[in-house]
Amino acid sequence: MTRVPSGLAGLDKLLDGGFPQNSCTLLSGGPGTGKTLLSLNFVESRVDANEKSCYISFNEDTTGLFRAAEGTGLEIEKTAIKHMDLLEDINVTDFIKTIETYPKLDRLVIDNINKLLLFSKDKADYRHQLYRLINFLRKNVKATLLICETDNGMDTGNGEAFECDGVVGISFLELEEIPMRTIQIHKMRYTAIEPKVAHELVIESTGLKLSERKGI
Ligand SMILES: Nc1ncnc2c1ncn2[C@@H]1O[C@H](COP(=O)(O)OP(=O)(O)OP(=O)(O)O)[C@@H](O)[C@H]1O
Ligand SMILES: [Mg+2]
């Protein structure tokens, strides 16, 4: 199985080398957990200069993304950043066409998938659109991260975790009264994982990393 490194050595170790090639992973978490930074780190950690990365944000504009990365050691200058204004409906057919204008992408991030739900007719329509999008991404991009804003669960309760090949959650945990950010792999198809073990995610001026600390 060919793997696409996640950008975090510690996470790659847990994933047998990285995300399975041609997979789509849901990156879920609450506000401020580190979804954007982890994803920027993923697109910026290209293995070689020929790899093509794309970060699509419905949340922040280019300036916002640069600001988010400031002070974290992330160099996002070379990354292709596409900002889409939410002035019109987000329609999956148009969205797929937009992604097709960037052929042969290696790494793609969509920040975030919740916006698609906002513009769907109903839950069934959303699930169907999501299915179409994920199938397209599997065939056209080596590894995709779909960011999902959640409260506590793995997804919004509308099937995102079932549709995606993998689910990685970031959350805050208090271990011995010391609060920390943690990453949990809830699911990763084609990969032997240690489910539910929470590994500490550290965000600091020199970058992002997984520490040795973990909790259940
Ligand atoms: N150099 C740094 N050292 C420590 N923490 C930092 C540093 N830079 C940013 N952070 C923290 O990382 C947090 C996570 O940022 P990020 O934008 O990735 O979260 P997010 O999950 O995308 O949030 P949102 O749901 O609001 O989009 C920031 O809120 C900030 O507190
Ligand atoms: Mg964010």
C-alpha cells in the first residue's frame, strides 16, 4: 500500500507510514483544536517539489490563513490557496469543476465540509453530495483532508465519518489536571491502528508534533 505522509512523523508512525493513497480522511474537532494548522502542515509537508498541494478554505481568506500560521514555523508561501466567497450557493458539481482545474493534485484540504451541509436541500441531499464528492476526490487526489467542525462526536451526525476512508479527531483533554490537545485515530481503512488512544498534539513556535504523552 502506498502511503502519503501526514506531515507529522508521530502520526505517520501510527498510520503505518501515512494516509493510504487515494483516500479521503475526515479531520474533525471543536473550535481552536488545531484543524487548520494541522491541515496547513499537511499541505506544506510535500515530499518533493513536484508534489502539488491545494488548500480550499470556506472559512478564512488568504490573509487569515497566513495569520493562523504565523508563529508556528509553518512556511505556507508556496502553497496554492484558493478562497471561495460564500456569496453563492456551494454546489458540488461546480465545486468538483473547480477542483478539476487543478489536475493531478497530491494533497488537498477542504476547510470545511460543514459549509456543504449549510447549502444542501436536506440531510439526504447532503449525504448524496458528500458521497459524490468523496468518490471524485478518491479518484483524482492522492490524499484529501476534509475538515469537519464538531462538538463532541466524530462528525456532525450526518454520515461524514462513514463516508470517509479515515477519521482523525482533535480534541482537548485534561490529563492529571494538565490540559492538552490530543489526536485520536477513530478509523483508517486498510490500516492497522490503535483505535481511541489519544496522543498529545503540541503546537509551538517550531511547528506541530505528537509528543510521547497519551491517554485513553
Ligand atoms: N505558536 C503557537 N504556539 C501555541 N499555540 C498556538 C501557536 N499558534 C497558534 N496556536 C494556537 O493554535 C490554535 C489552533 O488553531 P487552528 O486555527 O488550527 O484551530 P482550528 O481548529 O482550525 O479552529 P477553528 O475551529 O476556529 O477554525 C489557535 O487557536 C492558537 O491558540
Ligand atoms: Mg480552522
